[in-house]
Amino acid sequence: MGMQGALTSDHALATAAGADVLRRGGNAVDAAIAMAGVLAVVRPHMNGVGGDNFLLIRMAKTGKVYALNGSGRAGSRATPAFFAQKGMTHVPGSGILSVSVPGAVQAWDDALRRFGTTTLRQALQPAIRYAEQGFPVSTRLSLDIAAEVKKVAADSAMAHTFLVNGEAPAPGTLLVQRELGRTLRAIATGGARAFYQGATARRIADFMEHEGGLLTATDLANHRATWQEPISTTYLGKQVLAFPPNTQGATFLEMLNLAELSDLSAMGRTSADYVHTMVEGAKLAYADRDRYIADPAFADVPVARLISKEYARELGQRIRRDTIAASSAGDGTRDGNGDTVYLTVIDKDGNAVSMIQSLFASFGSGRMVPETGIVLHNRGALFSLEPSHPNIIAPGKRPFHTLSPAMALNEDGSLFATFGTPGGDGQPQTLIQILNNVLRFGMTPQQAVEAPRWRIFGGGRLGVEPGLRDEVRAELGRRGQRVTVQPPSAEFGGAQMIVIDPRSKARMVGSDYRREAYGLAW
């Protein structure tokens, strides 16, 4: 903990880059974009310039929190009729047809232009250095690449970049990405325009055309990030802020409102009552998510109602203490992946960023644009082809997103915490657990993110990490929960959190051991 800068990210090199920015006088936004750039290089299978991101930014001078939507849109060829003509009933989970416009780079540029004190050229220097000169492959990265060898090997450009003699690089191997370095240099020199309208854009568009994809040069040139208002609810004396649709931020807030209906603190965090109540509330929130959440520019999403206290009281009547929910409740299985990175930073002045960035699946679509080092994401896979569904695919439409950065404010509007996690569908479940650990059970951020967690998986399965007593698991089973014990892993998220002590103003950092997260404060 410390009194000046505090930051944490999914990789030590990214955190170090952000700390260097702060020590040289940069603000939280400068540091966040530097960290995001490094993460795009050192966690290349989980995020990058070919993916999306979302940022919550709080500027201390005004106390206002801004939401920057860095998600891309479907291409102009992306229509239900296109897939129907191919006999498809769903958007493929990977491959060229799962690619939507990558939105991350525009958000980097926009965030710096509005709130930064440095330039994109300066912010991307650490990322360029690691791309061109290389960085040592960690054990975790080696294992992650090994798990996707078939996917990587199927694309010649990815295989050339990430495999050594057809295998994952061993830990300690220097991973060099010179082509990505050239792309980052072009972005550093020309800004987002170089990515969406310059030579890089032409290479992406030509590749999509050659491979039969859905994006055109015009789709790339027309992309814009969007400044939005965060959504929020009150919880245990805090104002908790999340990202509005097209993300599942409302799902997290709905879970909080449902949780507030019960005396969870009295139950105890490892009791059957606590876990059962939390799980049943999550199922109800997921059912609403799957029914309503989509791009609000194309669908009427009843956000105000979904995150209202009144609605929570109505919905909460369906939670039964002694048995599981009806089959109409959701199980949160639209995106089971955790292939995402999160970072957060608070500077000496109290400016803060909570940011999440992703390719969706590991190595995204499984396609790399030749000569660019750009791994294209597969976020378009989350579009629906059901005519009546609000998330049905359409040109220029943003897909449903699981990415959900969060913040919490004190009653006087001062900053209390920034937090977030990878984990796909599991993100809201992890977020509410770590927030409860701090607010209800008095844990430090590090204790909160390390504590054993649970998560709903497909088919109604409830995965729990070791820590629940045998009799508690048995009682959950008696109530209808299908409990399985799993070792701690990134499936339960890779949570990170910074909490500001309301009295001393000390910044306390929590970084999850389930990933390669690394935090610093001074």
C-alpha cells in the first residue's frame, strides 16, 4: 500500500510500465494506456490491437466518472441473411466470420486526447520495445499457448509468431513480435487514424476480403469509440458504478440489489445460506441479461428498471432459501472464457482508471492479419441469429459484451475502490464476491481477491474452490445445487482491486494469484 501511485495489471511488465509513467509525472490515464499497450504485447493471446476494451475514468478535479466504450461494431456485410444463405443457425465461434471491428486502438487515442497529459507516441514506447526486442515467455504463457497449439498452428502467420518448431515456446524463451512492433509504431506516429484509415486498415480490409470476412475498409474508417454515462446503484453505503449496455454491467448491479435484500453478513461467507442466496440471485440476473442486454442503439434495453431497487424486491421474491430456482432462471453461460486482461490505476491526485481489454477467446478468431502481427478478436460470435432477440446481428451494431470494469464511491462522492476481473460470464459473480469480502467481511483487497470463490457454470453446475466445509457442500447439494470442487484457477477470475482507506487515504492493492497479476503502490 502507499500514499502516491497505486496500480495493478495482468502482467508485471505492464504494471512496471505504468509505474514508470506515474513516477515521471504522468496521470492515471497516461499510465493506463501505457499498461494496455504492454498487455497487448505480453498477453497476446488474450488482448491486443485486434480486440476491444472498456474504460471507467474518474477525474479527481470534478469527481465525475466517464465511461469510454471501445468495442467495435459488426461489418456492413453482417446480416442474418448472409448467414442464412450459408445455412448457418448461429455465428461461428471462431474464424473470419466471427470478427467485428477491433475497437481498442480508438479508445486508447480518445482517452489520451481527452484526459491524458502525454501522447500516444509516448504511451506506446514500452509496448513497442517489448514487441521489437522481445520479452521472456512465462510459464503461464507457455502453458496457455500449448493449450491452443492446434488453433495457432492452423493460421500460418500466428504459427510463425507464436510457435517454435510447431510447439509452444518454453518458459524463458524470448518472444519477439516485430510485425506487431511495426503496427504499434504506425499507431504511435499516426494515432488511431493510422490503424483505421491508413496502410494497416488496408491490410485488414484486404485480408477480410480475401478470406470472405464481413468487414470492409469503410467499416474500419467509420469506427468511433463512444463516451457514455456509467450506470450505478447503491450498496452498503457505497455508490457502485458499472458499464452500461452493450456490456453486462447491469447484471452486476442487479446482483448487488438482490444481495442487499438478505443479511448476508450474518450468514457468514462460507455458509450454505450465503452461497445459495448469492447463486440464486445471480441466476435471476443472468436470465434478465440473456433476455435484454444488447446494443441500446438498436434495441430497447430497460436498464433503469433492471437496476432499480423496486425491481430487485419483486425479483427477490423468487429466491427460495431451501431449493434452487425454476428452470427459467439463467446460468450465465454465454461466454465461459476468461481470456481477457484487466488493469487499474490511481495516481497521486486521485484520478483513476478501471479498464478491461480482450480478444474474447484465447487467440480470438484464430486469424492474424499477415505482416501486421494483429490477432483479430472473435467478439462477433456473441451475436444472435434469432429474429426476435435484441442481440441479433446487424451492420454497425455492437455485440453483447461480458467485459465489466467497476468502481465504487463513498457517500460524499470520493473514490473508494476500483476493481475488475477477467472471466467471461463469471465476471459479475467474481466482482460481487470480492466487493462483499471488503464491505461485509472486513478483508483487505489482497485478502478479498485471494479468498476462495464459487462460480456458476453451464448446465447448472456450481464450481467451488477448496474452502467450503464438507457439510456446507452437502447442504448445498440437498438444496439442489450441483456442486463440484475445483482447484483455484483463472476460471474463477483473475481479480484486481485498489481500495482507498477513507481515513488515511492510503491506497491498498489486491492482485490475484490465479493469473499473472502484479500490483504496486508507493
